[in-house]
Amino acid sequence: MKVQTEKIRVMLVLDSKLTKKDIFQDCRNAVKAGIPCVQYREKEKSPEEMVSDCLRLKEICSGKALLFINDFPDVAFACGADGIHLGQCDCSVQDARELLPEAIIGVTASSLDEAKKAEADGADYVSASPVFATGTKSDAGAPIGLEMVKQIKDSVGIPVMAIGGINPENAKSVFDSGADAISVVSCIVATDDVFKSSKKLLEAVKK
Ligand code: TZP
Ligand code: MG
């Protein structure tokens, strides 16, 4: 990863459907707790709404946490995000890189082939997905398991993130399998106290 790679150890993916408050309060509380990296992930909002949301989030994260945008390089460009996360069906790494030469670009990978291709395409990290079963993303596919996280780690030279069903109880096992970073949604945003649940996760993965 290009900048501040060591910061990307724990990423919180915000979710306006799962939150008990709103994504801005969640972001503020998570950043206050020490979450170093936040991802904006919205599937149904207009481009204008996304840019407006992300400008607010950028302000909340400013100087404290990195802001990533899921799926939309143009939104990332408009708000000056630090990074972009792309799925297998999103735009190519090359197209994202053209628009965002300085951004950290991550790509989801569920197999060794996808992980190797992401690296060859110029991704800065791959996100092994889904490690465990998750109810948060209905089309996430079957869990790939910790053994596949390890195999992906052994197959690429770029950092490996892991996502899907990760929580304070199993997070350490994900790092022990070789992951450099984890990304979570529900174990933080679906709780009543985002500050407290962020602290709990960070404590569980403390080096
Ligand atoms: N991509 C793969 S699994 C997933 C995403 C966005 C959802 C993970 O959510 P949770 O609640 O941490 O299992
Ligand atoms: Mg996507």
C-alpha cells in the first residue's frame, strides 16, 4: 500500500442500514476509539448524496483515520478519499488508478486466481472474502476459511486484508492465519455502543 500502510490494520465499513444511529455518529465514535481506517459503502444513494456524505466523513476522519470509498472512484475523487475498494464486478484497477493516482486501491478476492490477478493489475492490497459466514452481504458467497487466507497470503506480495464474519472473538485467528488487516461491519455498527465495540475489537487484535 502506498501511504500509511501500517494504519490499515483494522477497517470499519460503515452501513446506513445496520447502524443504530447514523453513519456520521458511527464514524465519529469509531475514530474516537482509535479505528484507523473507515470505509464508506452505500449501494442505493445518488452520486450527489454519496459525495455529500463523504465530504462530511472526510472531515470527521481528517488527520485521524483514512477514508476509503467502496465501488465508486468518482466519489473517491470528489471527496479526496485516501483509498478505494473495488469488488470483482466494479471498475478495473487500471481505470481507478488513472483517476486516483495517489489513492490506495484494494480489490476483493475469493480465490488465489483473483488475488494474483489483483496484484498483477496493480492493486495495493487484496481483501480475502468472506472468511467466515456473514449475514451482512447476501451475495458474499461461501466462506473461504482461514486456510484460504493463508494460501492467499502465501501467493501475493501485497498486503492481505480479510473480511466477513470477523468479530473480537475470532479476529486474532485471522491475523494468525497471515492476514495483515481485517475489515468489519456488524460487530461494530450493529451494536448499541460503537465506541465501546470499536475498543473491544482493537483490544482483541492489539500487537
Ligand atoms: N464484503 C465481503 S463480506 C462483507 C463485505 C462488505 C460484509 C462483512 O460484514 P460483517 O458484518 O463484518 O460480516
Ligand atoms: Mg463493489
